[in-house]
Amino acid sequence: MDQGIAELIGETASCSQEEIPARSDLLIVLGGDGTLLNVSHIAHPHGVPILGVNLGSLGFLTETTLEDLYPTLQSTLDGECEIEHRMLLNASLWRDETKLHDFNVLNDIVINKSALARIVNLTVQVDDQPMTSYRADGLIIATPTGSTAYSLSAGGPIIHPSMHALVLSPICPFTLTNRPIVIPDTSRIKVQLTKRHEDEDVGITLDGKKGYAMKSGDILKAEKAGVSVKLIQAPGKNYYQTLRKKLHWGH
């Protein structure tokens, strides 16, 4: 049991959140997509499947409702549920050829400016080949899972979670021909903040949960991670049903 919950109900036996996945065969997450994202970061190194129960307002990642929890859980224990392997994106931040940070994300990596900073200037290489330069408010690198998150709001496409792809979506680009682009998930991406940002406030946000400052000349490297997140798919549910419900298609 998580230490915080144990304290609330007066229990003495507990462990930290980081220790729970190593001791579990299945994780049940009660909350919204943000809660599931948090849990995915500590669960994926152990390969533990996650059953998401939606208590939030949207719930793209959470598969079932509180009312359907017990039937879905029984189906899971009976082996009737499929397990989806959702791709993770590995990224690292480099400064003067020194790796500062290394991280895995399920949804997206966002490079963006602060409220008072000017337009961000970024150069992008894919597989060591120049792709383009962006003058924009920022750039989103999203997995198929993350394609329905911030990237979608920035005009990016919806990508089915089973697709082997990544999407790069500029945020409010100065050049209107800089459009979102879908690339293979085997691609190695390098994004450099140009030298024009000596005093600018630019940051990297990871799944909307963690953040790091990005200085002029820094390089972000991103590629498909060697591990995945296991999400339990409830019986009778499919991705298109989720899109119709959450995006109100056909209403």
C-alpha cells in the first residue's frame, strides 16, 4: 500500500510508490490520464500491466469506468482482456557534448518558450539528415499515444496506437508551410536550440509532468525506447469507439 494512503487510513504496513510495481502483477489506476501517465513512468521498467479506471473528465488512456471496474477486473484475471504495448519515446538533453538528462515518455516531449520569450528558433535533423528549421512558439514530439494530446491541439494528426510512427508538430509556426509531419518510429531525432537564445527562457516538458531548462546551443535527442507500457484493454472496447466518445464524432 502507498505510504500516503496508509497514513490516511491508519495502516502501518506500506511502501513507496516506486516500490509498488516491483511487488505487483497488475496495477489498477484510479483517476484520469494524468494519473495514468504518472504511474506509467514507474511501472514500465518492471513490465507490469496497467488497468486504468477513469475518474477524470476525458480519459483517453483509462479503459474502464468505476461502475465497470469489477467486471473488467474479473475479465482480466480470466485472461479475456488484451494487453496493448504502447510505445515509449526516449529522449536526452545534451549541452557541450555532455548528457544532462535522460528520460522516457508515453505521450510527448514539448519544447516551448515562456510567456515573455520571443519566437523559438529550432533546427531539426532526422537520422543525421537536415529536415527543417522552425521559428515557432515551440515544438511537440509525440508518440501515437500522445497524438490525441497536445499535438492534436496544435493541428497534428491522430495516429492509431498500433502504428510505428512519431509526429513532429510545431506550435504556432511563423512559416505557415511548417506543418506537422509523421515519421517512422525508427527515426533518430535531433533538435537544437539555436544561438539566438542566449537570454531566452525556453524549457522542455515531459508528459506534462517534468521540465528542464534548455539553453542556447543545447541539443535534444529523441528515439523509440527499448521498453513499452502495457495497458489492459477492456473487453468490447476499441480505439475508434474511444475516439467517437471522447471527441464527440457523429454527434
